[in-house]
Amino acid sequence: MAITITKADGSVEFFKIEKLRRSLRRAGASADEINDIVGEVSKTLYDGVQTQEIYRHAFALLRDSRPPAAARYSLRRALFNLGPTGFPFEKFLARLFQIDGYSTKTGITINGKCAPHEIDLAAYKESHSFVGEAKFHSRPGVKSDLQVAMYSYARLLDLKEAKVCADDVCGIREFWLITNTKFTSTAQHYGNCVGLKMLSWDFPKNNNLHDRIQRAGVYPVTVLQNLNSAQAETLIARDIILCRDIIEHESILRHLHLPKRKHEALLQEVRSLCGSE
């Protein structure tokens, strides 16, 4: 019998076991772990079950068997926890594009032909440059819609003659609209039609935000199971955005006042996740 599930935005669809398998596989779970987790989760399914309930069950099982994989599996929730403001998300995006060789700036103002524009993210390298709007949402189910896409395209038109920096390579060629959640279908259609670059958790189908993060191997400190939300906020306030930043600046942990055992457990988790053991 087919089971229906209720998604974060309230929509309903049939449960697809392969989607659960794929998410566990991408997190780094082994074939045996995937089979075990899928088997256990399947026993608890019922018609109309919330996707968040499925996630919590699978996450708990994965955390018990392979903590680094559990951290990767919790990536989407970790991005929500970069809030409540959007500034840490902007910094995270800047670090993500730096991995691809871009020089980046966040929170700047660029004068367009007709108006000044507050720019969340500017990125440039020898072969390419762009500016972007980062639409951060602190909970699933909230999508960036057509109005946001149309506003972003209008900004591109006004900024076409502006530059990110003084060098010749810094002309603004593209405007990117980036969100940690999803776009509505009308926003996607409009963006494709006018040539607006759009990046969300699952859009485009290939090389979306999730793909880029996994490929780069950069994870926000909010994925770490040995940090509570207040401790993560303390690190973010000191510009420790990525897990790898903790390895490079281990002394920053003194601000958390962790007991020795907790301190060592945190470092072990970071090293396992970053592959630095």
C-alpha cells in the first residue's frame, strides 16, 4: 500500500523509499547502514506522516552508527540554524564560492545607473564575476517566489554598467538569486526566461546548493552535534563559520568554556567530518 507524506510546505506526495536511500547515501552511510535505517523507518510510517518525523527518525539511527554521516545528513537543518539573521548565511556562501576560486565581498553597496543597491554577495575571478541576493529562511516550507525573482532581475538591469571592483574582470555579468530553501515553480520559470541565475537547495537539478556544498566539503559549524545553538552562535560571532575553521583556529574554542571531555569530543567530530584524521 502506498504511503502519503506531508511536506514542510503542507503539500502531500507519495513516500519514495529511494529518496530516503539517496539522502543517506549522499551523507556517507554504508549500504548495510542504509538498509538497516530504511527498514527501521519503514516500520513506523503511516499515511500523512510528516517529512520532519521521517528525518528525525533516520537521523537518530544514523547518529548512533556513524556521527560524521549524521552531520552531513543534517546539512539542510544546519543551514536553517545559521539564523535568525541572514548575515551568517551570506558569509557561508562567500566561503563556498571562495573554494571555487572567487574573491568575495559581503554586505556592500554598489551604485547602479538609477539607484544604490545593498549587495549581499559579490564574487569575482579572472574568468567571471557576479553579484547576488541571499534569501535566507529559518524554516522549511518557505519559498522564494515570483516577486523576489522579478525584483532581482530589475536590480540586474540597473547594475549592468557597474563593477564589483576596479579591475577589468569585475564587471557585473550576472545577478544570482540564492536561497537555502526552494523557489516556487513560477519563480523558476521566470528566472529561466529572463536569464536570472538561481540557486536553491535543490535547483537547478544538477549543481544545486546541496551539490555544491557536498562537492566542496564545507560544512557550517551548525552541523556539529557536540555544539548547542548558543555555542554555535558564539563561534559564528567570531567569524568561525565552517567546521574547518575550528581546525585552523582551535584556540577559539576557549570562548566556549568546554570541559576537557567535551572539548576533545568536539575536535574528534570536526576532524572526522573534515577528513583530517
